[in-house]
Amino acid sequence: MFVRAWNNQNVPKNRCVAYCPFHKYYLTKQQLKRKKCLGKQCKYLQKLEHYFWKERERRRKERKKRRNDAYKI
């Protein structure tokens, strides 16, 4: 199934990681990074079920653990 993504591109829905109801389009991983939706903390962004979010959370926890381990002496 194809859905409308940024710039009216048709992409497979399984490649989409988020949906923006404000702009009414789906975002792929690359588009999400390019548009900086997460950095802007867009309140409209809706996460879709995708491995991207699990991987992102895993990396964040790993960074936090490394940072905490660096302060332990």
C-alpha cells in the first residue's frame, strides 16, 4: 500500500515512521531527519509502529548509560 509523503511522493507505508496530521502527510526516516520534526518537538507528529523508534530509544539509553558511567569514579 502506498501513501502520500512529503512533496506528494508516493512511498510504501512500511517505510513510513511518522504521520503529520497538520500537514496531512507521512514521513520516512530520511524525511523526518531532514525536516527536523523531532528537534522542533512538533506537537502534531504521530509515531507509527516502526523499528526506527525502538532503535532510537535503544541508542538513547546506551548514550545515557555511557554518560552516567563516565561520572562514576
